[in-house]
Amino acid sequence: EAQVTQNPRYLITVTGKKLTVTCSQNMNHEYMSWYRQDPGLGLRQIYYSMNVEVTDKGDVPEGYKVSRKEKRNFPLILESPSPNQTSLYFCASSSLWTGQETQYFGPGTRLLVL
Amino acid sequence: AQSVSQHNHHVILSEAASLELGCNYSYGGTVNLFWYVQYPGQHLQLLLKYFSGDPLVKGIKGFEAEFIKSKFSFNLRKPSVQWSDTAEYFCAVNAGYNQGGKLIFGQGTELSVKP
């Protein structure tokens, strides 16, 4: 089954404790992206990757890092989480991005930073 | 900077009522437009998209949207809603390949359909 998977689905952590949210897709997609969803703000793009070893900032990259060493994986790293990073995070992927492709979303990771 | 505005934050309708959700964007050049839906507890999925051709686009589950370039709008419509349409709806825009991989979403509109 074609899908985007994220782990963990739920995470409670404390300020400053590094964490990684994994994202994996099995559709051989070149493009992958991370979003955060907050009430009243919709989805905002954190980082995206057009292909392996090619990443770029979205609209809200501060406090986050990403890497794309393999085509299927695109982990999101919070080196020193803060309470304002409490949010619902979605990973998405699509075929080579020209701006017209459908993005396929993962199930989301709900993060609480205390 | 590009932005996407959805006028209604929460819409409540009775079954069989007609639906129109507003979406306006701020980019003046060529755009690619999307509507995504998020059912309760589920991840986002595509309803429909527009990038060229007929400005009236039909999507899944009886939804359609009309691109009006002069109004910078891409409103979502459905003639008769069902209880199962209860969800949050997001409009999104990408300003083409020269804007890289950025996809800008609106704030979302929560639709509640009363049985």
C-alpha cells in the first residue's frame, strides 16, 4: 500500500531534550516536506526537499533541522525543543515537484513540549 | 509574500444545504491551486486541484471549485452537503516551479454538517 508513515504518532517531551520525528514514504517520491498545523494558522511549511541531499527552508524553519540522506526518509530534528513547538506535525511527499503534483500526507505527529 | 486567505473559520450547515467556501490568494502570476480535506482524526487528502485549462474543476465526492483569475479566488462548492462532509478544508497555492517547493496553505475552514 502506498503511504507516508511517521513515528512517533504522539510525543510528550521537556524543553531542551533533542528529539527526532521520522518520516518515510514507499512511493519513490523525489519531493518531501514537513508542515506544522496550529489552530487558526492552518498548515505552515517548515522544510522541504526536492531530492536526496537537496533541502530548503519553508516559511517557519527556526528551531528545526532536516536531512535527506535517502530518498524514502526525511526526518525532522528538534535540537532543543521549546514549548512554542508544541504542535501537530505532518510529513508529505509527491513525485518530482513542479508545483502541480498532489502531495500525500502522513498521519501526523502530535508533539507536546513541557 | 504569497498568502492564502480563507474567509470562514467555521461553517455550520444542515444536510442537503449548498456549500461555498471562500479562498483568496495574493500572488499575481501563474499559480497552482489546491483544496485539501482533513476528516476528523485523519490526515489531509486532495479534493481537487487546478493549474490550467477549464477554470471550473471537479473533484472527488461531488466537490467543485472555480478559479476566477480577476478576483484571485478559488472557491470550493458542493450543491448538497452530507453529514460525512464534516471536516476541515484547506485551500493551498503554489506559485509555480520558480517558487521552489513552497506550498502555502490557508488557515482552514471547519465545516460541521448537522444530520
